Amino acid sequence: MNIFDSKMKEKMILDLHEVHIIDFGKFKLKSGILSPYYIDLRLLVTFPHLLELVAEVLWEKIRLKPFDLIAGIPYAALPMSTAISIRYGRPMIFLRKEKKDYGKGKIIEGIYHKGQHVVIIDDVISDGASKFETIKPIEEVGLEVSQIIVLLDRGQGGPQTVRNKGYDCTAITNMEEVLEVLYKHGRITYEQLSECQKFIMKTSSNAELKNNKNLPKHKQTVK
């Protein structure tokens, strides 16, 4: 990433914190554990200028590899994918949360053709398991997953889990970098920094143990 891209990413992190999309406190996660920080990128829909900046940052990574379609994972990544689609004129599809039981009974919305290459976009990645829930129906209709781009890696081993399955998975930034930027600019205290770093170390260690225990088999064909 060049200097311009780095500055753009740093601005994005600061702006996300400014509107509390990146927030600090005590938050109960879906897993039940308490986290000292919380990321809620669904709030991007309220800030068009910030959504545009996120789309630009994502595009700088997406454009480096050929693709035919963009697919956003509901719900947080749908506005991001739409912003990229409109700004850069690239076609988009998206997966429904559930298959329709009426009409054409589709699970994937949009027009696509077998053999096309798809970039999957998501907001965050934790252990990576949920990404396969999106990959499976895309491949079942004959589409090829060319890459998976997430905005933020929570530090629980997700990208490596996905890569272990043979997919190209990249995170634009991670919590370590977010914390570094926010601390450098005086947005968080040293105590907050230390607490978050300890949490990341603990959760990443637990995720590594889990991944080693249930290491997925590699795909026959690497995408």
C-alpha cells in the first residue's frame, strides 16, 4: 500500500471512531464473552461521506485482481458493496438471509452466469466460519470465488481459517492497527490500549487452539 493509501486508511479509522462505529467500553459479543471494544459497521448507512471513503479504501484492494461481480454479505456489507458498484460501475449480486419460498425461490439476487468470478465483501471477520455460509451457495450456482475482502480483522484467526480452505482472503485493517492509530492520535488511553491488546491476545490464542483442533481440509482446487 502506498503512502496515499495508508493516509486514506488512517483517516478512515479516525472517522469510524469519531462516529462511534469503532467504540470502547464493555460489550457482550454473540459468543457471550465481554469485549472492551465493539465494531458496528451497519451504522455506515447514516454517514454517506464515510461510506464513500470505506468504498474507496476497499476498491484499492479489490481492483488488483480481475473479477466479474461483487457480492456483499448481509447486512453491513450491502451498503459497502452498493457504494462500490455505483461509484466504479461494477455489477453486484447479493445473498438473501433465507431462500424465498415463492416466486422464483432465489437465494441469490441479481443476474449472473456460470463461471463468473466473484469478490465477496464483508465488514468484519472473527473466526472465519460464517464466510463459508456465503461461499457455499455462490459456488453451488457455478460461480467462482476469486477473493474475499473484509474491512476489519478482529484478530481471532479468521483470514487464516479461510485461507486454509484455499481461498484468497484479505483484511484491509485489523484491531492492532486500529488501536495503534487511535493511540497515536490520542483517541484512547494507554490503559484502554493495554486492555484491548490483552483481549486480542487471549481471543486469538483460543481461536488458534480451536482451529488446530478442527483444521479444515484443503480444497482440491485452490481458488
